[in-house]
Amino acid sequence: MDAMEKQEHRVYHTKVDSSGRIVIPAEARQRNHIAEGDTVVVVEDGQGLHVKSFDQALAEAQEYFATLAPADVVLSDEIIADRRSKRERD
């Protein structure tokens, strides 16, 4: 089984009010550590809309960007070295 098959799916029904707001059920907020006043991220893709906590969205972004460079490379060190090299050439 892949990760998607292992995930438990819960379905909630909620209505959109006249201001475009929806209520995230308390059980889902608690499980995802979303408190009153927290920022959530709404992602639209080919599968529809997905509501994520800010921490979930941040973790996904970090995971994605971590795949862009080899594990033994510290990108900040690379940028600093590049800027020093440019400064020495000028």
C-alpha cells in the first residue's frame, strides 16, 4: 500500500455562509492543532480544495524544497560562497 491508501479519510459536511466562510468541525480543528485566530491555507488543485493548517503547509513546502538539493549541500553556504566569489572578481 502506498501512503495515500494508508491515510484515514474523514468527510465533513459544512455550509458556506453569505460571506464565503465555512466552519471547520471542532474534531478536525483539534486533531490538526488549529485554534481560533490561526491561519489556514486553502490549496486548489486538480483534485479540488484542500484546507491545511499553516504548519502542515509549511512542512510540505520544506519537504518539497529539501528534495531540490543533495542532503550534504547547505544552500546558504553555497549562496555565501557564490557572493564572495563574485565580490572577489569585481
